[in-house]
Amino acid sequence: MSRPTNRQSRSVGNLGDILKHAALVELATLLAGESAAVSFVDTHTFLLHAPPGDLERWNREVADLASRHPSYAGYAARERASLARTDHYRCSSGLVIDALGDRRVRAVLGEANGVTRAELRDQIASESLPDVVIVDDAAAVDRFGSVLNGGTLLVHVDPFALTPEIWAPLVPALDAISARSANAIFVVYRYSRTARTKWPAPPAGTSGPITETRGGPHELAAYASPAIAEAVQSVCGALGWRIW
């Protein structure tokens, strides 16, 4: 019997990935330069790396964005290095872990798909990554209290569809990890072919959305603690995001 395939495999490296991953790389780089202790949480992780869905299209879309916004160059360089080394696209958690380097004190990765979760564990082990916690439910990212008190927090929330029914179960954990962090940034993604709708209320201790972007059906927004909100707006603005 063939091994089940996660449907996310078909869209690896699409425009949505480009938009959110470029932002995550730039924000992680910002935090690595300003904080000695950064925790990263990815509510819907998928994998550290995976084969790209359409490499030719990725190259075209990255080239177009970079021609208008040079800040995409850092993300593009990381992906090209990964593709040259492994033939795999580096996904959100892999990119952020790389960008944070030794500034990362913890990573909490949620992945509900059992087959994908097992592969994710294998990838983490093969890269000998310390201080990584995997949970089987996005709403359980605070199950073990892994995010440290008083540190800096970067969170990627990517359930694909983002309805009130999907967001509500995440709120207690997101509020808890945000409330005990000195500063927090949330990057939230949703796929929508309809007109823009209101984004969810900001997690505890943050405001926003303070900036957002849309490319086709791919929408992203960022929330941040007041002390770092201006820096987040600057980073995202350089990528072409709209500043609120």
C-alpha cells in the first residue's frame, strides 16, 4: 500500500508560501539581532523541508516580487541554498529555525497529520535540533508550557482556512504564550477567494493587525507587542505589505 500523502505537498513553494515565508525570515532575522532568547511556535507546521510543487513558477514569482521589493532577496537566497543542497524547499519552521540560530531557546511545532508528524520528527532528529517540542493539535501548543517566561516570541498561525470556529480553540493557548512573553509577533495566514473580512482579535499583549498583505487568494496579517510594532511594520512594509 502506498504511503498517504498530505495534500499540502501539492502547494509547497506557492505564492502563499513565498509571502509568508519571506516575512517569517525577515522577522526572525530581526529578532535574532535584538533578543538573546526567542521562542518560535508554528501551529500548523507541515515539515521542515519538502519537494517544491512547481519550481519554475516559484522562480518566476520570487523574481517578480524581488524586482519590486528587494527585501525578498534574503528569503530567496535561503531557498536557493536549500534547493541546491537537498532539492527540497525549506518550509516555515525550517526557515525560522535557521534564521534564529542560537538565539532560539525553544520551538513548539503543531502538526495534526500523524504521517506528516512522524516525518517531521525524523527531520528534526536528522538535523539534531535541540529544544523542539511537537504537539498533535494546534490548540495544544501550550500543553507543556514550553514557551519561556519573559522571552521574545514569534508565532506562525496557518490553518489554511481561518474561520471563527477554527480560531476560537486556538485563542487560550495563543493568549497564554503571548501574555508571558516580553514581546510577541504573530504572523497569521488565511486562504480566501472572497472579499476581505475582519481579522481575529489580537492575542493578549499585542495589537493589530498592524500590517497586512494579499496576493491572489493568499492573505496575511501581523500582530505585535507595542514595543516592537514599529519594527514589525518596517520589516513587512519593505516586503510590500500595507501598514495600518
